[in-house]
Amino acid sequence: MSTMNTVGRPTTPNRVESRPATLTGGRGLLQNEHLIFESDGWGKTGVDLPEPKTDGSDLGDLVRKDPIGLPGLSEPETMRHYVRLSQKNHAIDLAIYPLGSCTMKHNPRLNEKIARLPGFSDIHPLQPTSTVQGALELMDTLAHWLKTLTGMPAVALSPKAGAHGELCGLMAIRAAHEASGEHEKRRKVLVPTSAHGTNPATAAFVGYTVVEVAQTEDGRVDVADLAAKLGPDVAAIMVTNPNTCGLFERDILEISRLTHEAGAYFYCDGANFNAIVGRVRPGDLGVDAMHINLHKTFSTPHGGGGPGAGPVVLSAALAPFAPAPWVVHDAGGYRLIEREEDEAAQAFGRLCAFQGQMGMYTRALSYMMSHGSDGLRQVAEDAVLNANYIKARLQDLMSPAFPDGPCMHEALFDDEWLKGTDVTTLDFAKAMIDEGFHPMTMYFPLVVHGAMLIEPTETESKQELDRFIHAMRALAEAAKAGEVDRFKGAPFHAPMKRLDETRAARSPVLRWTAPEGSNIAAE
């Protein structure tokens, strides 16, 4: 017996089918792939290299004395190994990646092509500035766009990620208070209960005491509680806007006013800038410092396969304390201000050895220039539209954490609708894997019980959203119908079954060791 789904194709009823295990460990066209260390080939080499012309004696005691510890694989074996591993992972190239708070969206291939152009991909940080004028011009142009989009007069490009950007912003704030002689008395940073976990961690790392600010029932900063805690001992507040509940802080101007009246600075976590880019300029809201994740808002895959980029825009009050280096353009061309002297006399120092991540810069500027100002505005509008579409299509079966009014870029649900089903948020997320979807963010923000945070981003079509929504509705109906077994053992169809996540977190296996009796190590 079959039924028809929303796009008219037959599908089996909602039941967990029992099927025999395969004899090889593979499943259909998915191969069973072992770790590289478990591969054959320990007695061979996969490539022929010419004999070295030197004996390595100039390396002293750095010459390797033991086997390298890797099998020798041919090119086809190597390629197949990584392709098979890739088939075990979800990817944005495969389907929607609804992981809220992370802006996992399609990365245009044009951006990758630009990042690989000679002069960008092979640049070296120690090249003379006369040989990298094009790269410096790109950095200067990127800085211009970031300042224009945020309404801020200065930007530090060098931070490598969001948390690194937070560190940059708070160190600039600390330097400003030191310059005014107030650092010793301003030892507190106020952080809302719904903040990203890096916010209080960064504040503590810089040496501040973190004070939590309450949240209202509608998911926003409690302005009365903030006002009560602001005082001459507060250095800064850290607010995410739109916040982690997927809501715009409607009292943001009042928050800014109160903060500045108390002599503190306003740090804005820019992780969710994707929801307002081209629509709202943080500088107009009274923000003093905000990091921007180029590897979220401006298309590079999250993390970028290496160092990311989290530039920090700064207000006029904090601009003099921006870290070196930065690019200037004068009659002699483009150059870098790199030392804490002359133009950088008040800079708090450096955040990293060199200038930042060129691959991130090229991708981000390619994204900006290909979209233009109107396209970037549409990015935010489509991201918000898609999130509200998901919320509207699921709210009759699932319970929105904050049902009144629209959300921004994220649709946030709690687990109220699962009460009485014996199905938890974790169970539901694992069952999503069986349906071919990466789970949404679970149990975050902590202020929402059993949270399910879904961020579709702007790059998902209505067709893909409908496919995702159909799966979510089918699973929700199955949970309410009492099909508990479908959820408790899930995932059934993934390459790996459900792990003991508590044990994995507390006792992770971080190093592979050869099985007892194996002669791999000897080879």
C-alpha cells in the first residue's frame, strides 16, 4: 500500500521497515569505508619520487627515523577513499542545511573561482607591498563595503572568526577605557541570557566579570533589568541583534541610549547580520563594535575549511584603538600600517601575525559585488521570508517558542508539542537524518526548553523548503500518532547509528591505535 506525498509521488506509509543487514557493511551505492589507517598498502608506495640529491644531514635530529604511519595508496584508491567518506556527510550541495545560528547557505562557485586566481591564491604575507597592490586594493575595497553596509567609520579585517572578532572588539573597548583612565573601575560586561556562548567566554577571557541580563517573555532583552545593572562599573554590553531567538530587539535604540549614558560601550554580536544586511545599519542603532562573519553572511562555507574571517567594524569612539594592520591609500599607492607608531599610536596591538585570510576576503567581495546593494538587501528579505514561511507551515503541528508576530532569519520552536509522546527533541532530530535532512540546532538557545532552531537562509527555493517542511510535518504527525520506535532508535538508515553522545563528549577517542596483534606499526 502506498500514499501520495505533496509533490505527487508515491511513498510508503509511516512505519519503520525491518530489513536484513548487508553482508559487507555497505548500503546500496554507499560503500563501507574504513579509516585510512585500516587500509591495505602498508608495504607499498602510491607514488614514485626521484631520489633526493641531499641526505638530510642538515636537518640534524629532525630527520624522521620511524615509518610515517600511513599506507601507500594509488591515485584511484586515494580518490575513492575521500569520495566514500564524503558520502557519509551532509552537505549544502546535497540539501537544505537548517542549522540555526550558523547561516549555512550556498556558496556561489564564482566566488571560488575568484579566490583561486593567481595573485590571490598564491599570495605570501611577507611579499613586498609593491608586489601585492591588487590584493591590498581588494582589502581596501572590502573594508569600504563593510563600513558602508554597517554605517561605521572603521574596520579591522584581521580577526579570523566571530569569537576572535569579539576579542578584538572587547580589547578595543578595554583600550578606550584605559585611555580615559576608567579601566580599573569598569570591570563588568552585561550579557543577555540568550547570548551566544562565546560572548560571556570572551568577556571573561579579557578579564571582565560577566553579569547576566534577563529576558522578557517575548524573547527580548529586559530593558528594565539592563537599566538596573548599568552603572559606573560597567565597561560594555554584548547584545546579538537579531538575537538568538530569531527576533529583532525592538528596544535597541533605548538599549544603546542607556548604555552610552552609563559611559559603557555597545558591542553587537554580528553572527546574525545575514538577517538585516542591506536593510539596517548597526551604526545607526548606536553600536560601537560588531564582528561580521564573512564565512556566514557573505557566502564562504562556514569555517571556510580553515581560518575564517570575522572583521570588526568600530565606531568613531573606538576607531583609534583598532588593531594593526590596516590598509591606507595615498599618493604612493596602497600600504599597510603595521606598527604601533605614528598612525597606529593608539592601536591596542595585533591580533595575528599577518593581515588575515585572503581567501575569505576574495569570496566575500565577490559576493558583495555580484549582488550589489539591491541584491544584498534582497538577501536579508528572502532569508526572513523563508524563515517565516517555515514557521507558518509548521506552527499548527509544532509549537513556536514565541508565536506572536514574525520572526527574523530563524524559526524557533520548543518541545511543548512533544509532551505526552515520549519523543524528545534529540529523538526527533535523529529521525530527521533518516529522512535525508541535517537536524536543526537542538537545545539552543538555553532559554527555550527543548529548543529546535531552524534557519533556512535566502538560498533555498520554495521547492526545497516545501520538501523540508513535508518531512518535518510527516515526522511530527508520526510522533503524535505514537510511532515512538521510529524515533527512539533513529537514525536507522545513516552510515553510522546513534552514538552514546554523553560518552563521546566525556571520553572521546582522539587517537587511532593499531589492533592487538597487528603488524602495521612494525611496517
